[in-house]
Amino acid sequence: MLVEVQCDKFISHGKIREPIRFHKGLNTVLGDDNGSNSIGKSTFLMILDFVFGGKDYVNKCTDVQLNVEEHNINFTFEFDGVLYHFSRNTVSYNTVTRCDKDYKPLPEDSQMTLPSYCAFLAEKYGTSVEEGLTWRAAVSRYIRVWKRDTLDEERPLKEAKDEKAEAAIKKYMQFFGRYLPVEAQIQQAKAAEDEKDAFKKSTDYKHIQAAKNKTEYEDNEKRIGVLKQKEQELAEQSNRGLLDLDAFQTRHLTELENQLILYRRQKARVQTQLNSIRREMTEGKKSFKKTYSDLERFFPGVEFQTLENIESFHQKLAKVLGDEFKETEKDLATTYMMLSNEIVRILGEIEEIKKIPNVSEAILKEYAQLNTELNNLMTANANYDRLNELKDIAAQYAETRDRVISDQLLAIETDVNQRMREVSDSIFRNEKRLPPVLRMLKLSKYTFDTPNDGGTGAQYRGLITFDLANLDVLPLPFVVHDSPLLKNIEKRVLAEIIRLYAEQEATGKQVFIAFDMLDTYNDEMQKVLRDHLVLELSPGGNELFGRAWNKETESKEDGE
């Protein structure tokens, strides 16, 4: 446990303060009865966070770093009867120095990296778990101090402002030792989902052949049946010697010749249309001399402008028709060429069939074509079945993952809520009050509130209840609560909470709190807080650093 914190910059009325000593159970930092601000209560709790491996004291208490400047925080832990002395500097704060009892650096291997130091604390405090939870991830969210991001009464698991709920829940589960089963199921489900997605992409990009849907699958099945029947018939005919070259040639050649007749007819028809178009195009290009001299001779003085306009219109119309003829001629020429090529192909295939030397080669060729189509269809349907199988497997793993997650979250929720009910009953004794409730909805969502009581005091009481419950159900070694958590809680309820803080002495765990305006509470509570006092601060030279820098300095003209 933490037993001492010391700093040469801690001043009381002009003198360096004695080391601040701690004990098991409650440790109280008291302000004055006027509730004076800026005397160092929250700052000291931030220093405790610094002692426990945090960085917020340097990064967020900028007024201290500006006014106090560089300084060392010295501190001592006791584990199993052995004292461990350390020092941490506010400038080179990413290292921690191992020291002797006078806080002088040890002669050898005195420097530790901050992660190594945190790992040391995790080991000694027994918060190390096999699930990879770091020391700071375990304890940081329970250090609830002004300026830190851990004072959110609706998000008790939040460690930092930008921390997502999923990350916070994962760390919380790791602290309970309940995340490994979830991680295993998440990885298994992800692997199954990745395999399914990879297979589907291969079918989408045609890297492998697969039926697109159930309708295509059923059509393939029908075609497979037909092809298998043809395959069987071909085999039976071959076995009985019914397939001879003439029969094969006759059947196949008849099919090709029928196609040849059809294509030749189409080609002749296209040829006729093409010749007609070309003739029209040729005739349309004839030019005539535009002269009206002969007409003028017979009809002197007559205006022939109208005839010229008509001639101009005819020329424009001829151009439009000429463009249409060109487009039509182009389409017909393309069709003519395609038909000619197809006729050449068929003639070539006919020649090849006539050259086939024996029946085996003929049968083999037909069988190969049939077998290729059959295999393609069967592969497509097999891959369709495989994709559906992968979808089922992925769905099963996802269902198992979700069930394991739900079971683990429910186990945590049950333990914490049961203990919070017990803490709440202890606070209110015989008065029945609804305790705060934690709901672990899924890996990325949780809720926390006190039912039917949305007041500020009730919400902060719920946060304190949550921490006290976690001290009991987790290997959490301490909690730190600043005065903003406490001041809004009704006095009689707060007195019971202070009592529960003090009872942590029996567990060996520590509670660090900041408190002020002690004289407004009953004698019993005042006694408990003073019995557990570790540091008392007040204005006028007894601030943590012996002075306040938030007051404007008076000039000599003002009587300084």
C-alpha cells in the first residue's frame, strides 16, 4: 500500500512539510470550515494519481507547473513488509527513479520506464490478470478527481474523455477475468465471417463459378438432369455399338446444314437491301447545273427566286436522307459481314466432321462438350451450397459469441448490482432505498443510474456506491474521491458513507478523500474524519505549496 508522499515544494507557513503518511482504510485531506478554494485539496489528489502512474497532474494542473515549476514527488510503498522508495519528476515524468529511504537515487539501475513502474505496481498490488489488463486501465477510472474525466456520474467506467464505451467495457471485463472466453468467441466468429465474405467475393468477381440465387440453382438442377440423361444415352449407344460414323455425321451435319440454309437466306436478303441502299446513295450524288437562262429566254422579266428556294430545300432534304442512308448502309454492312463469318464457320465445322476418321473421336468430341457443361453446372451449384454452408457456420459462431458475451456481462452485472444493493442497504440501514443499477447491455453499451432519483446528490451517491462495491468484488486496491462527489450528498447519508470508507481498514484497502466545512457535520462524523486525517490545508500560508497564486498582488501604492 502507499505509505508516504513527500515533496520539498510542499510548504506550510514557510517551512517544508513533513512527509505525508498514509494508512489502511480512510485517508482524509481536509480543507477549512469556510470551504476555501485553491488551497490544494484536489491538487494533492492529482498528485496521488501521479504517484499511481498517471500524467494528469502534469498535463492538467498547468497552474501548478507554471507557479511551482519543476519539482520531484517522492513516495514510498510497503508490500509484504518491504518498503520501496521512488521519485518522479514533473518534467521527465515518463521515468520513475528507484531511491533509498532518503530519496536519493540508488547507485545501480535506478531508472525505470513508466510502463515498467506500472507493471511493478500491478504485480505488487495483485491486479495483474492473464488477460492483458494494464495497471492504469485497472485503477485509473476509480481516481475521481476534479479536472479528470472520471467524474461522470452516468458513465462510471469512463477513464478518459475520448474513451469509447466498448474499450471501457472490455477493460472492466478483463479486471473481472471474464474477457478471454469472449475474445476467443469473437475471433472464431470473425474468422468464420471473413471466410464467408472471401468466398462470396470470389463468386461476385467470377473467380469461382456459383449459382446466383435459388432460382438459378433450380434451373441448373433441371439442366443437370437433362445432361446426365444424354450422357447415359450416349454411353449406352456406344456400348451397344449403335453409334456409327454415318449416323453421327448425318445427325450433326443435318443440324449444321439447316443453320447454313438459314444464314444464307438471311445473307441474301441483307445483300438485296444493301445493294438498294447503295444505289440510292449513288443516285443521290448526281449534280445538275443550276441555271434558269433557258426559262428567262421564254419568260423574260419573270422572278425565279421561288424556284431557287425550292431547290435549296431539296438539297437540305437530300443531305438528311444521305446521312440516314449512310447509317443504314453501315448497319447492313456489319450484319452482312457477321453472317458471312458465321457461314464460313459452319462450312469449316462441316468440313471437320467429314474428316473425322473414326467413331471414337466423334463420340469423344460430343461427350467432352456435354461433360464440360455438366461439370460447370454442378460446380456452380456445389459452390452455391458451400456459400450457404459458410453463412450457416458464420451465423452459428455469431450466435455462440453473442451468448457467451451475454453470459459474461450478466455475471458481472449480477455481482456488482448485488454488492451495490448491500452497500446501499448498509448506508440507509433500515430505510429501503433503490440502489444504483448497472446494465451491461452489450460489448459497446451500458447504462448506470439510480432508479426514480435523478438528483445530483443521488447520482454522486450512486457513483460512490459503485466504487465501494468494486472494492469488494475486484482486486481494486484503492479509490480516490474528491470533494465535488461528496458535498451534494445529504449529511446523514454522507456520514454513513464515511463510516463505510473507514471500515475498509479491515480489508487492507485504502480510500483517499478531500473534504471541507467539517464543522457543519455532527460530532461523530467529525471525529471519524479527524481520526483519519493525513493532510490539513487552509488559506494564509497553509496551502499545499504554502501560497495561493490566484490572488492579485497588491502594489506598493496600495500599501504593500
